[in-house]
Amino acid sequence: MKKTCLVIIYNHQFIANIEKLEKLYGGRFDKIYHLMPFYTGNKENVIPVYENSYQFSGYVTQGLDRFFSEEFDYYAFMGDDVMLHPKFSNVTIEDMLKIDADTAFTARNLFVMSDEHLLSRVWLFPTVLNYMYSENREIVDDILPSVPDMMVKYKKLGILRRLITEDKIKYLQDFLPVNCQHNFYYKYMPDYADVNLDLKKILSSFKDDEYGNIKYLFPFAGGFSDFFVIPKDYVKRFAYYAGVLAEERIFAEVAVPTSLCIVLNKIMMPKDIDYKIVNYTSVDSQRKEMPEKYNKSVKKLLNEWNNENLLVHPVKYSIWEMDIDE
């Protein structure tokens, strides 16, 4: 039987969730660690990290020396608001995710960032600007694979990118200054308010030339990053790239999939397995109705679990009763 270490990632300091999550998952994994911002307690398996949750990929890098051991075959990284299938464990992880010692898993079908995602997901746009105007841009570009090599890697992994058209460039040029630049200036780079953004350059970064190359920008991947599994031989290299991108203030749901794609040659996604991912949005009525539907009882939720679902996210454990046997 393969040994699995569960590493739980906290966006905020929810100390009360430690006991709940250990009660729920303690019997299913060989070891549990918690990566928690600014933790000052004395639990040996709770690792304090010092990073903004926007780039929580940096948690993995900071905690690596504490949680990594060659004794574990897999490392499962999970947000503290994820609930896994009741049969998911160190015993079933390979069969359920179809992984092996050279194959990772991420709970979202990955994509290469495009104009559509910049336009419809405003929180991604600061990632592009943080990278393009970084003081460390040349250093980071030397660390990351070349653009052509990365595009070859995406093709090998079967991860595609939508092409941008000239009319989309014009539309986005008109749209972005109003909708996005204030977020970049105010939240991420207030000292650079005088930067003259070259929007044509930024947007053309997502347009292929006749040779299929991206002109300016490293091609980042994107995708849901609240649950991913990495075989032990790739964890250290993943943590290295995740840390580099965190330092550049790259959004975690860009840094994590991009780092996975750099390091791994095979990544399983929901499209590749026999289970579904239930990921509710903040406005999804089912997300709001779920606690009442199950009387806020974790036991009831697990007993009535839809076996098609690998995980449900988010589950706010603070409002649920952990009425299960350890």
C-alpha cells in the first residue's frame, strides 16, 4: 500500500478547523500537515507560513522542509474548505485518480490563459501585470522554460490555448483601462502608479505569430488549485517553481497549474477520471442550501454522498457539526 501525506492549505488562520479536519481525515492518510498563516501554537504538524493567500503556492515552498519526507509516495494538497469522497484515502488514491509515481492530478481541466480569461476573470489580470513589470523579470525568465519549450510542453500535456483575434485586442484595449488597471495599481503595485502600460504589447502577448510563438509573455496555465496530488519525486521541483511564481505575486490558481505543467510530463484531470468535481461559485444556490439540506451534519453528508463526486468545494467546516466517529 502506498503512503500518502495530506497537506492542508489555509487561506486564513482558522485554528478551529484543525481538529475538525484531523477527525475527518486522520484515519485515511498516513500523515496530515497544516500550512497556516502566522500560526503561533505548538502543534508539531501545523506549519506557520508567511505569505498572502493570493499566492498561496508560496505556502508549499515555505513549508517544504517541515512536511517533506521520502517515506511518502504521494503528497495530496487540499484547501481547508474541501470535502473529499468518503472512500478517498491512501488505499484508493491511485485507482480513483489514475495516477502513478510519474503522474500528478489536479481537480480542474487546465487551460493556457487567453484573452477570454483576462476579460471574464478580473482577479487574473494583476498576475499578468505583476509579471510583466517585475523588477526580477529577467531573472525569472531565465528560471522558467523558454516560451517555445513551454508551448511544446503544453501540447504534450494536451493543454490548449484559444487564439486571440485582432477585434478582441481592440475590444480589450477599450475595456481594460477602466476595469482592471485600478486593481493593479491599488492592490499590487502602488509605487508604480506612473507606469505607462503598453496595452497593445500586453494583449498581443496572447496572439500567435505565423510561427506559432507568443511574442512577449510567458504562457501561464490556469485552473482550480484547491486540490492537487504530486508524486514524491516531483514535489521539490514543484515547490521551487511555485515559490518563484509566488515571489512574483502570481495568483495561486495560475502558479500551481503552471508549476505542475513545468515539472510533470503527465497530469490527470477530471476529464481523465471517473469522478466529477463539485465546485460551487459564491452565487450558486446549492452552495447556500447544502448545510441546511444535510442539517449541518458531516455524518449525514458522508452517508448520503453522491459516489460520482470526487470532492465538494467549498464546505465551510466552521458551520458544520463534525458528528462522526474517529
